[in-house]
Amino acid sequence: MNIEIVSIAKKERSVYDPLYKELVKMISRFAKVDTTELFTKDVTKAHTISPEASKQAYSRLLEPYTQKSFNVILHPDGKIIDSYEFSKLLDDKIAVKFFIGGAYGFEDNFLKKGDVVISLGNITMSHKIAKAVLLEQIYRGFSILSNHPYHK
């Protein structure tokens, strides 16, 4: 199985990098994980214009990545699910892409490109924290599917 996490984020070193690396290593017995961080000049410019312009820039940048996979979009207004429901998102799939938006979220037209739109909870968190939580839930989901005791 292939998993890709695509996010609106600047490529930069982070204190979370060792955690990401460890979680990807843990997931590797179940799936291959790739991460793609995108932040173009168009996004930078849109941030100076308006939230709506920013959302449009995110959509233009991410749309090419929505092809040929099961798409899960993380959004504050998405459905809040538990770990067991999350595990079902991974079950019997060849490829799953997770999308983490920028500071202004996603426009409605992009949300429609998702097979499912979920929320990681009612709290606001940075994309770096969201990525760590997402990776942990991916590992937990695979643990549930394989009856591994980690999820208990």
C-alpha cells in the first residue's frame, strides 16, 4: 500500500522531524509513506491578498495530486471519527492520499474532490502537529487492522 501526505507547508527542518521519521519507520511494515510539502510564490502572494485567494491558491497547487488514489482531506469542518473508523479508511486500499491545508483551510470545490473529509478534532493545531497526529493515527489504524496490541 502507498500512503502520501500532501500539505501546504514550507520545506524546513523541524523539531518534529525525528518523530515523523520514527512514525514512518513504524508504518513501513504496513505501507510505504511519502510526504510532499508545497509552498509556492503563488501561495505566498495569495496570503497577502485574502483568505479566499489563499484557498484558491491551495486548490490550484493540490488539484494535480488528487488523481488515482483514495483522497482524505483534513478540514476543521470534516467529520470527527474515532481510531476504528479511521482504520477503515486504510482497509483494502492500494493508495491513500491525505491532504493538510494551509492557514485558511480549503475552498468548498476542493473539498468535493475528497472521497472523505475528516477532522482531527475541534482544536486548532499547526500543520506540523497535524502531520504528527495523522502519522500516529495511520500507524494506529494499521495496528487495529492487524490486531496488533498498540491500539489498546
